[in-house]
Amino acid sequence: MKIFRARSFTADRAWGATDIANMGGITTRLHWTDQPYRWHVNDGEEVFAVLDGRVEMKYRENGVEHSTILETGDVFHATVGTEHVAHPLGEARILVVEREGSV
């Protein structure tokens, strides 16, 4: 049993993370960042929940780029093949659930 306090979590680098659980090859990780990630496509689905801060999520559907602001408490679900990139607006703490080893 362990409790994770998202608002006080930090890392030594952008997108640094602590592992929370691995449930049959599906990982749950808490990330801290103050820098954008990079455009990518996961090798499966991804659930991206903003626990603290705000994140601009950019994604492409049928070659068209979209953007939305995710507030604390918002969840983004990237389906298989969804190209996306997260840009935090200041510091953010994010819970990511995805297949183990995914980008």
C-alpha cells in the first residue's frame, strides 16, 4: 500500500516519472513536467489525466491538427494511432496509463 501526493511530486527532469503500478503489462505512472513532450503515436491506447496544472494537448485526426486545453481533472484518451503531443502551461503533474514500454 502506498499513497502518492501528486501536487508535491517533482522529478529531476521534464517528463520524469514514478511508477505506480503495472497491471498485467498496463502501466500507471505519475509524471512531472514543465516542458513539451514530442509528437508521437503510442503502440496502444493511452489515458492521460491532468492531476495538477494545465496542459495544451495537440493531436492530429485525418491529417488535421487540433488543440485543446486540459485543466486539472481533465482526461485525454488517445485511441490507437492517435498522433499527439502535450505542452504543459507551466508545471504539470500527469497520470498516464498505457501499455508497458509504450513511447
